[in-house]
Amino acid sequence: MDNQNIRFDATPFEWYMLEDHSETHPMVFTLYFDVKGSISKQLLEQAFWYAIESHPLLRSSTLVLSGWPRYAWESSRFVLEGEADDGLILLSAPMKNAIDPFRERLCRLKIYRLSDRALESQERWAIAIDFHHAVADGIGALEFCSDLFRIYEHLIAESTNGDPNSLSINGGNRFQGVDINLLSERGILDRSIPYPVSRVTALRFLAWETARFLFAFPARLSYISRQTESDMVTPWNDSQTSVRELLQWETFGLSGLEFSPDIAKVLREYAHCCGGTLNHLLLAATLRALARGKPSFLGRLRTWVTVLPINMRRLTPHRMPCHNGIGYAFLRRKRSDCLDWNKNFLSIQSEIKAIQDWKLAGLFLDVLARLQRAPRWIARFVLRKSQPGSFVWSYLGDPMRRFPNRMREQDGSIRFGDAILEGLAAAPPTRAGTELAVLATLWRDSIRLYFRFDEQMISKQQSASIRQWIAEEIVSIAETVQKSQDHPCNSSKTSGLTQT
């Protein structure tokens, strides 16, 4: 395949992300890497251009078509010269506008200086990489970052020991695992439905899911009534070591919570003992925290609906360049069902397992494929009127395990050239009606939850309250589990764990 100029038709999910994109709710997410030490801005930018050559969708422009499939990507080679330079920007500086998929490339690198060299002994940086969600999901974005960081490491070594320009523009043999030709097959996902699920059963489920997608009427965070002065959030206790707020990314619209390794260990062991995962337990805790808020009358009548991105990539002999290979599943719970965290945890565990085993997230893509072929005004009307989720929940685990190229470790730290990588912050984008997006990760055995609130609907006071409710709920569940002597996992023993 010619790497100079390539064209791809948009898949149904890519079409959906472009149709859902707006100035108020751009379908863009950013990975923020927290780096301490010395970095070379010039070599990092050079590494970015080398890396993006092997990921055509990220260097594409969007073409609007008059008929189906409505959109296409035209990928062309970018050169180092003549590109805009973001420079070194202090954290207090305003952010630039989000990516406009119809006017610019769909991935970009920005470098922010977080500390003043004259005031602190070591520099701190934020390496921010923007991705449009139409051409990247979390897995693809991290794989691209792995390629970027690997090339940067080579450039650092070559600038120290030899010719810094010796790296060829296409990455040379450093991308043997990436096959650009596979991008033409990216719409072929893992859709195998196992026996004994029949086609009739699958179609019936598809019809039911379509109706619920269009007419879900889920609960909203903004339905939680405003608090009185006596209900306002109390200040965080500085002596509390089990959980702390992560507010350093608030300028970028992100806030977070970090739970100690002790909390993480207790929850992981309990989840594993019950046949589930930490993901299931954290989601149950979050649903209970939201359900225990003070909803308005309308909020009490509606169900909480969680949008779950599900990885649907096929196993291929080589790695596919960055793309979006997910489907959506929708998990619904009445408010009363969320209050018993342990029962809901077991229910979430079985439901998510069925969604993954039966590939039910692909049914959402089937709905999009039919909408994509409908007249444009009908498709846009349906998408604008359907607001299927209360919040998006994405679980990443340890992000470094998603790196095909393992990063160097030295003295317990992750090395990044001459610097140290100290963390990763990110969250999916919100959309109209879906007022919160959460990313759950593990970093050095600690649980980190990152939140992106729809700031047009959720005030800073409300977002602080919601974070504190979730923090208190997770700590309370961990304390309850820890008090149980044998971590019971069968239904006859877990009844005592449902009250906290």
C-alpha cells in the first residue's frame, strides 16, 4: 500500500464519532504524561513526526461525501518543516481549541512546562497528546505513544552517541510489528457469537437494545439536587493516607482520586475471590455513590445507565496501526439496585462477562451501520435525540501493560530518556446528556480514577461532592471487606457485607 497518500472509507463507529462531534462536546481525548526531569522538546517533536508516519489515520484529513459512507479519511505524508509550533507553555496558559476533524490532522503533540527551572531543582513537564476519538481508542492511543516514546529513546541515544538524523522517516525496521495494510480490515471485528446463542436470539436482543438506546431516558448527574450550606463538602483531611485528590490537571478539565496500594490490594483480592475484577467492584461502588446522592423527583424515576467501551479487536499476526476498535455496551440499574453494593457487584460481574463472551457490544455497531445508510437528516435527528448514557466508564488497568515496547525501569522508576515518567492522566470525552466520563487505572499498585465532568452542566461544587461521595464509598467498602475475617465469596456469607 502506498504510504504517501492513502484513502479509507469511514466505518460506522467512525461516522458516529464525527456526527457526534460539536464545538460544545468535541469527540477528542488527551493523554497527559507527567514527566519529571530533562526532556528535549526538539527530539520529542521529531519523534512524533517519525511515529505518526506509521499510523495513517492519525495524519488524515476528513473528506465529506455526498452519499454513503458519508465520510472518508485521506492520509498524506506530513513533513517536519512548516508545521505549527506550540512552544513551551506554562500550565496557567489557556488551552488551545480542541481538534477540528474537518480542518486539521487528527492527532497532535503539545508540551507544557509545569515548573519553573529557577524555582525548583528539577523540571516538570506535561506531554499532552490529543486524539480524535473517531480514529483512536484508548488501546490504539497507548500503542501509538509506545512507538513515539521508543523513537524518542533512540533519538536521545543517537544524539549522544552518533548521528541524530540517522533514523529514517518511516521508522525503518523499528515498526516491524505494525502493518499499515491491515487498516483496510479494521471494520472486521471479533463478532463471533458462541453456541448456543442463535441468530434469532441475537436479532431479538438487537431490537430490544435498539429501542433502549433510542428511548433510554437515563438519570443525569444534574438531576441530583443542589446541596444546602449544611450539606456542603467538608475539607479533605490532610492526614488521611488512604485516598487523595488529584487536582493538578484541573486546568485541562480533569480531576482525579488516588487510592493507596493497601486499598487496592484489599479490593483486588476480594474481587478475585468472588470471581470478578477490580473493574466490576469499582463500578459498583461508583453507582452506589451516585445513587446515594439527593436526586430530584425526576431523578428518582429514571435508571442509571453506564456506557461501557468494549474492545472488539481481532487477533492479527501483526499489530494494526492506531484506530478505534471498540463497541459500546449499556449497563442499566434502578437506583434501588445500586444501593446494595455487593449484590450489584456480582450482577455487574455476570452481565459484563455475558457482554464480552457474546460480543453484544457489536450490536450497537449494527445499529450505527443501519443509521449510516439512512438519509443524513434522519440519522442526525436520531443521534441528537438519543442520549443513552448517564456516564461513560472505561477501565484501563495498568496503562504500561498496553505498551508493545516496554519502557525502561531503573531503581523502581519508569525512565523516559533522561527523565522519569510519573503518571498518566486521561478520561474519555463527554457528550450532550452524558455529563461524566471516568477512566479507572492502576499506577504503581495504586488505584487512580480520573473524571471529566460536563462543565456546562456540573458546577465545581457538584463535581467536588461527587468525587468525595465516590472516595468515601470505595474506602468504606474496602474497610468493610477488610473487617470480614475470611473474605467470603458465596451468597450465604456475603449478606453481611452489603451494609456499610
